[in-house]
Amino acid sequence: MDFSNRYIVGFALALCLVCSLAVSSTAVALKDRQEANKKLDMQTQILRVAGLLEADASPTAEEAEAMFADVETLLIDTKTGDVIGPAEDIDPGPVIKAAKNSSVSTETTSTFAKGARLGRIPNELKVMKITSPGNECYVFLIWGNGLWSTMYGYIALEPDLQTVKGITFYEHGETPGLGGEIDNPRWKERWNGKLVYNSAGEPALNVTKGGMAKDANHDVDGISGATITSVAVGYTVQTWLGEEGFGAFIKKEAK
């Protein structure tokens, strides 16, 4: 059976239209579920780094929502350290987008200006304050330039806002088995109990080359074979907990 060019083109267009409608309908139908799963993942990451969940725990949406009754999401002014008010949600997307869409000052010395071009830290950031009795802490969103990717995560500080309670990364593209070990629970445990600031109130939390940690209070032993990624994590933490990031809020809240 011979087919004319008109028939072939018409059939191809009809097939494309049917497939497009099917994909679009599926995307719309699954949108609410995708948003719910995204929210659950963010809640789980925050609860884990705050020590409210075990590293391998996977709560249901109802369980996570119940645990989040003890989480206050604050919107803060990075310049003054003042709490502007409660944040609408925990979604880090708007904050990250605002940073990436902003210009980078040539005078900036933070990790944002060191090749990553991630943008200027926004004037408003979100802080999660955990109020669960016996588990009180603060959780801060962090991200920075790794060896191959942008690393997104959270760091939790004890109520003294000086001692690390936990750190985690929920998204990155570092080399599996090397830089990807920043997500290894054994390496993340090395951060627990470390002090963020020195006696002068300056960020002193530091990641060294593997086996080179000397200061028990401030040095975190890096991942062997992944020095660049390890040190990049240290720079990222220093930036976010310094005066460009959450520093003003931490100083004011710690008083």
C-alpha cells in the first residue's frame, strides 16, 4: 500500500499530538503528588539533620507533618539579623532562585564568587527553629560550589548556635565513591560537636585534607581522595554562617 507524503506528514502530526496530550495530561495529573513528595523529602531532610529522625528512617507524609508541629520556619533579614516573621513554607527554591538571579559583586570574596557564580546571598533567608523538647536546634539551608556540581544541603546548630548538631546534603553531582562521600553518614558524623566560631566570633569551622585535622574543636577531617570537594564544603559552611549569610541572625539570637 502506497502512502502519499501528505498522509505520512498528517499521520506523524496526529501521533505527535496524541503523545503530547498524553504527556501533558500525565504531568498535570501527577503534579499534586510530585509537590507532596517534594515537600516530604524536604521535611525528612530537615528532621534528619536536626536529629529527630534516624538516617535511614522514611516517615509517611502524615508522620512528617506531625513532627513538623515542632518546627518554626522563620524569615530573617541577613543584614540586620532580625526575624521578619514566619515564612510561608520550607521550600528552598525561591531563595536559591533569588540568589542565582542576582548579580555578583566583584568585591565579594565568598565561595559564590570563586568560580561558581551562584549569585549574591539574598537579603532574606529562611531558618528552621526546632522547638521539640530535648531536641531544640536551628537548621540552616546551605549551598555552594563543589568540584563538579552545586551542593545543596542543611546544617543544624545546637541552641547555643555555636555547636554543630548535624550536616547533610540533599542534592549534588560529586564523583561517586569520592566527593560523593559527603553524603556518607560516617563522614557527616565527623561534624557533630564541632564549634563554628573562634573566641573572636569569626567562622573557624574548617575542613582539612584527609588525616590533617589538628584543631579538635574546629577541624573536620576531609575525605581521602576528594580534597577539593571536602574543602569546598568547608568554604560553603563558612560563607553561610559568616556575616554574608546567617551571621547577623546567629549573633543576635545567641545573646
